[in-house]
Amino acid sequence: MNEAGIFRRRKLPHIDFEGKPYFITGCLAGSLSAAGMKRIKTRRDELDMRPKPIDLSDQDWEIKKHKLVFKLVDTLLDGDTPVRHFDDDNAAEIVQNAFLHFADERYRLLAFVVMPSHHHWLFLPDEHWAAEQLAASSSNHTPREIISHSVQSFTATQCNRVLARSGTFWQGETFDHYARDEAEMLRIIEYIEQNPVAAGLAQRPEDYKWSSARIRFKLGLPQGDPIPKPT
């Protein structure tokens, strides 16, 4: 099924669809080894050589290929990655707090996790805030781009400071796509919050310190309910 949206492709595809939650993955610069990057390029090239399935639109085929590449990327990031800045609790807390800071204001925060080498988060831009941004923007940046760039820029500066380092902090582009319906949204929430368990970092999702699962468990929130901004 093809849905109208704003689709862009740089090195990675990016799609914006009004009223849908966005699933964003940000990777630390250097977190993918040279061998890992070669595997990703080989996988992407192999998929680009495949003929498009007749039941998919061009846009849907691009998104499908992106998801297949992302699966490999996430496997590599959960493995023996050479950069793990978020083993430092101070850095991990900065990213978690950045996600929580604009919850209930710019977006509904549906799930997040800060892993040693990357983060995942799922959010739905606030309808009124998004409309104001689109009306005021002179750069044609979408609400997703504004929200994601703000978090990446702020956390890069703050984490470099607490880690006493300088230079590029995040990989240049994020991996992102949108949840098409509630069922996919719930699958993504489950994926995000189970990531520490799948990576062998926790026995239960709520045991992992830098995750919405921990907050959800503490507040008794069901999956699908937004994570509130701390009071």
C-alpha cells in the first residue's frame, strides 16, 4: 500500500507522514567498524540490484529495502561495536533526559532506549506544535527533522563535554521510518524496549536503566500510552 508522504533519500531514505509516529535510530560516529560498513554497503547494493516486487510502489520498495538494511545495522550495533560512549551513565542520562524534555509538548514520547552505541526512540509530533513549525519554517524542514536535529545537536554538545572529548559525536544520518498503524506501533515499542534483553544487557526490559520500559513499569503504563515528562 502506498501512502502520500514526503520522501527523501540521501545515503539513507527518510519519509515524513503527518499524524504518524516516527521510529528513529541514531548511531554514534565510528560505532560501525570498517568491516561492518562494508557488510552494510554490500547488503544495500545487493538489494538495489533486486527487481522491485510488482505489488509494491517505488516508495514502498525503498522503505522495505531500508528496513532490511536496518536489521543488519542493528545487529552489528548490538554486537562488538568499537564505540560505546553510553557505557558512561552520565552520557546515557543526557540522551534520556533529552527525549523526556519535550514530552507532552513537542511530541508524545511512545518509547526509547539508550544502548551503549546507539539510541532508538518512537514519538508522535504534537499536531498543534507541528502546524506552527510548518507555518513558521522557511527551510522546509519537517517536524520530524526539527525534533530529531534538536535532540542530536544538543546531546552531541553535552555528551562531548561530560566525556571530555571533541569532534563528531553522532553518525551523520539517522535511520528512520514511520509506524503505519497501531499494530506496527506496538511492534516497534516492543522492539525498542526488548533491545537490551536481546543484546544481553538485562534480563527484563524494566531492569535496563536507560529505557522507557523502566519508566513504564514504575508508572504502571500499558504499551501505547505515552511516557510523560517528569514533574
